[in-house]
Amino acid sequence: PAQNAADGPFPKAELHLHIEGTLEPELAFALAERNGVTLPYATEDELRRAYSFSDLQSFLNLYYALMAVLRTEDDFADLTHAYLARAQAQGVRHAEIFFDPQAHTARGVPVGTVIEGLTRALDTAEERYGITTRLIMCFLRDESAESALATFEAARPYLDRITAVGLDSAEVGHPPSKFAEVYALAREAGLKCVAHAGEEGPPSYVWEALDVLGVDRVDHGVRCLEDEKLVARLVADQVPLTVCPLSNVRLRVIGELADHPLPAMLEAGLLVTVNSDDPAYFGGYADDNFTAVRDALNLDEETLRTLARNSFRASFLDEPTREAYL
Ligand code: HPA
Ligand code: ZN
């Protein structure tokens, strides 16, 4: 359908979104109060001033610390409702949402509490927000392969709510091949597979994600441009890359938005999508990312439409639903 400014943000799918990365300072303080958790920041403003990152790890330190406020099913449901409301306002019609079970089980919150809370909100998403959803369970790559296996087994009773497994957290030093076994189990169980690769890590990590883990999509993947053969492979197989422009700037993966390789990636024939990653921390949700790249890179209407179309093409929606968006 034709869209213009009066219709609001055009329809898009969000394919790279960590639900814990949607925890806004306001909700963090409210949940801290509700759960009797003391945050190491006195005010929301003081917390926001901590959102100045030098790399992925410096962000992850704050990201994991702030999660201490998430304790009950209600907390996870409230977090998810807050995200869905914002996503709706940004034109998101479909969202494939990451969560990090080990970041919660490590604090004594059972995986069932996390999944029940998230799905309670997600079960209302279509009716309340007009958003279809999928859940992607991520393993923390800086934890052991055994911990990932134990997490997968603990989540087995809930696999009917989970569409895919993913891999996130500190990349360098933790190549995808470390998780070959748990990905094989996930594929046997009929799950799709994605993995963060080529954000801070080298192109070889993207190769491993493809050839060892058998991923259906690569999250980030921007460093693929350093390897011509890898680009050719990603283009030939039309492997989607879930690129996160504002995240890349805030985590200093690239210098500034005007230097972002997104246009070069499109030009190379890569199946690129635009996503928000951890919007509460990186300064914008889905449409904010579209608007920011449009302005910084002078993208025309046709390119923005291609990016939106790519987001549905790259999704795990069933074929007829996906086709209806294209
Ligand atoms: N990279 C790796 N791990 C993450 C990220 C990211 O951008 N966001 C949340 N966990
Ligand atoms: Zn991410």
C-alpha cells in the first residue's frame, strides 16, 4: 500500500532487538523500587549520563548491571509491553525478539519465569499492537559451551514458544565454532539459527557462523566487507544481515553514521536490514534508525522501501504472510 508522511512510519519488521536492551531508565527505576533493588545511580539523569560507550564490553557491563531489576514474570511482561507500544508507534508490524536467559538464571531467576513473562505480553501483541512476534533465545558466547547446553536443556519444555536460537555478548575470543554442539541440537529440535558475527569479530567468525553453525541469518555482519569471498558467498546465498546503524556508532564499530557502509552493502547485493539492537541504550527504536540513516546517508525513498521489504523477506514469517508484505 502507498505510504506518505501522513500515514506515519512505513511498515517494517524488526529482526535484531534484545528485549533487555529496551529497558528504559524510567522503567528500570520503577522496577528497582517494586523489587527492592538498589541501583548504583541516584537518578534517571545520572543513569543516562553513563550511556557513553567505548566498545561492546563497556556497554555490556551496564546492560547486565541494569538487568538486576528484572526479577518476576510481571517484570518481563511489563518490559515487553513497553517495547511493543514503542514499536507500534515506529511502524513495526513484526518483531523477532532476542532474550538472554543466562543473564537471568545467573541471578537466580528461572528460565521459565523469563519465558512465561515474555510470552504473556507477546500473546497479546497482535491484538493490542498489531504486531506479530517470534522469540529468539540467545546464548552468551563469553560463557562456556556447557552452560549453553544446560540452558538449552532447561528451556526444552518451552521450545514451542521459541523460533530460533542466537548468540550474543562479548564476541572477540569467542568464535561461533565454540557452540557447534548446541546449535546442532537446536537444529535437530526444528529451530532456526542466527548468530551475532562480524560486529567486533573478524570475517572468519562470519564464515564459522555460516559453515559450522549453519545460521539462517547473520546479526550485524558489517565486517564481512573486509573479505571479498565472504561477501560473494553472502550475496550468492542471500543470507540476511541484520545491521544496527545507531548501535554501530554508539559502540564505535564505525566512526560516524555518515561513514556507515550500509550503502556499500546494498550496492554489493547483500540482503541488508536495518534494526535497533538495544534501543534504550543506543538512542533510537526501529524507525529512528531508518530516519537516521536516511538523513546521514541521503538515502532515497526507493532505498528505504528496499530496506523495509528486506526486513520482511529476511523474517521467519511463514511464506504467505511474508509475501503479503512484499
Ligand atoms: N552485540 C553483542 N551482544 C549484545 C549486543 C550486541 O550488539 N546487544 C546485546 N547483547
Ligand atoms: Zn545485538
